[in-house]
Amino acid sequence: MLKTSSPPGLGYLGTEPPRPFSRPKLPKFLVATGRKYRSWRARGPRLGCWQPRSTLALPRTAIQQACIPAVNFHTHLGRWLSPDGSWMETDVPRLIAMMDATNVAALVNLDGRWGKELEENLDRYDRAYPGRFFTFCHVDWRLLERPNGPELLVKSLEQSLATGARGLKVWKDLGLQVRHKGQLILPDHPGLRPLWEAAGAHKVPVLVHVADPLAFFMPRDRYNERIEELSRRPQVAARNGGGVQGFYRLLGSFENVLANNPGTTFVAAHGLHAENLSFVSNMLERYSNLHIDIAWAHLQLGRQPRAARELFLRYPDRILFGTDVFPLRHAILPIYFRFLETLDECFPYTDEPVPPSGRWDIYGLGLPRHVLAQAYRSNAFRLLAVHE
């Protein structure tokens, strides 16, 4: 058998060539440590700290005032939502100055409550600055525990109206938390029918926060678009039991109220179900006693601008401007004006560095002036029975 030898410098001939990118063998623990280190070096910022800045070059319309003297139909100026029981607005002259600077003619204060607290709200706002504030009352749902609960609710409403309240505010605890004899009370509970009828008889609007956003009723998982907000507020997910089925049960209950009380004017807060404008349009079409406000719903409406604009154009006499930002910040108002009045594209729905309710931008609706006049002002004054 012939023996062959490799030429000088080609010592690898006759043996298996080395693998490409071969590395010397290292202990497994060193390999694992190296991988972890590379992963640590390559990691990005945590989502909670992420503040992306758009690279789009787009025109920006600066609007500091509403084009029509506006009525903000959804504000909180009282004490009951304040964490320490203090007034939500600590400096009323400063608030008036903000209103004047932004062409906001009046605010609807939804924090009147009842009794002494209502009197204090009226003294601080409505009576001190006539025509600039319109305070709504609440009723105490605990009255339902008494044998004549429905009658007491009506009496409470009538006393508040006689005191100076301009409407009734129904918070989301009705349908989510209020119970009678252990049973959850929904808006169409028979014991509430006299209350809705009394509001209609006195021709005052009832502003109802029907439910939280749909995402709050969905699983808190990787598919939920508001997972950051729910992670910051775990009590929300715990409160909204019943899941998606519970959400639509609340909407169905509210629809029963609309159908059973055609003589009562209702305003659904936050666009009612702003994630589904086909549903909202159908409800407005079927129930002439239904209105909606856009308070903190611009973040949903503004990411479906064509559908939202069509809704405004189709029902210009049924939509009300509102913010639901408390304490009210000067910087938030121009964002609403820009949303309603311009065709600007892809801009933040808030002045906060990290958007609190979802990481998306919104688009302007560019509404005609006659529609803006109704949404900003005339619809509100009609419901409040204010004659200009």
C-alpha cells in the first residue's frame, strides 16, 4: 500500500477540514453566562419607560382656543373623587382664567352629589360665577335598602333640583358595584324606573357612565391593548366582573332604559362604546332621547377618523364636547380642539409623556363649523335649558 504525504504547508490534507466558525470548547456554565451577558447588553428599555418619538414629518396646527365659545359637558370640580377629600380645583380664579384663555364659556360640574355637598359645590361655582358652571347632582343608592327606596330616590332628585342642580349624574358604580339584597343593580332595575321618569318630568338630562372600556372586561394578557393601564390599576380588572359578556349586559340594560323612558334625555359618557361606532350609530338612530359626550373618548374616535367624522356629520345635534380630565389642565384642551377642528395626522391624544390608556396616536376630524357649533355649544345649552 502506497503511503502519501501532504505537501509542505498543506498538513490538513488527508484529514477532515475544520468546521467554519468553529470555536474552542468552553465549559457549559461559561457559555450560558456569556449568552446571558450578551442578552443583557442587547436589551432595550422597559416598556414602561419607552417614550417613542415619531419620525414622520407632518404639518402641525397650533390651536389654543376653541373656534366657538365652548361648553365642556364633562368635568369634575368637586371633592368626592379627590384622594384626600379636597377640592379637585383648588384655585377657581385660575380655572376661570384658563377658561377665558381657551374660549371655554362654561363647565358642567358632575360632582354635586346631594345635600350639604351639593350646596357647597353650588356656592363655590354656580352661584359665585353665574353662567360659567352648571352642577349636576347624584343620588344615594343606599336609599334602595329602605322599604320606600324608589320614592326616596325621586325625592332626593327633586330636592337637589330645587336647590339648583341642572341635571343628574349616574356614575359607573351603578351596574358594577351597587347592590340590593346581595344582587347587583343594573340601570334597568324596576326600582329605578321612577327616578328616570322623574328626570324626564323635570326636563333635566341624565348623564350616565354606562361601563368602563371594553378592554377592561377582557383578559389581562398579551393581546389586551390597554395592558399597561390595567397593570397600573389592577383594581379595575377585579371590579369589572363578568368579562365581555358582562360588558354587553350593561349596554343591554342601558338600552332597556332608553326604550322604556322615551321622555327622558340621557347622555352616555365617553361615547357609550367608542370602540364600535357602528353600534353607537345604531343606538342614536333608534333612540332619539340618547346623546353622547366625547370625554376621554377622543383617543378611540381619533384612531378611526373617517367613521368618527361620519358619526358627527350624521348626528350633529346629539354629540357633546367634554374632557373628563381632572384637575383640568390647560395643555389638554388644545389637543381636543386640534382633534375636532383640524385634519392633522398622527398626533398624541394627551400631553403626558407616556400615553396612559394605550400607545397609539390620533387623527383630526376637520369638522365643519356648523357641526362644531352644535358639539361645542348649542347642544349643551339646549339640554341645560339655557337661552342664549
